[in-house]
Amino acid sequence: MVVETVKLSEIVMRLTPELYPFLKQNELESEIVLRNGIDALEAEDAMEIIQYSISEHQKHAYLH
């Protein structure tokens, strides 16, 4: 099993570049650990990761 850590921006640019302008810089800088590496991702996987990342950043915004 290949484990790879990448920034969300890399996932977005590779699989869903049309979403890049809609994400905040801190979201794009998020580090994502991929169990099977970035080459194993598909567009629907990227969407799930992006949604989760946005959700996590929103949670932290409410805590401040």
C-alpha cells in the first residue's frame, strides 16, 4: 500500500481544476494523506475530500 501526503491544491488542480477559484487559501494548503496515492484518485474521490476539507475548516472558523 502506497501512502502519500499531498496538499489539497494538488488534488484540486489534477482532478477538479474548475473548483480551484472557489476554495480559500488555507483550504488549498491542507495536507491530505492518501492511502493509495494520488494516482489512484478519481474525480468523485476528489469531490469527497474537498467537501470534507471545507467542512473541517468551517468547524474551526466557528471555534474562534
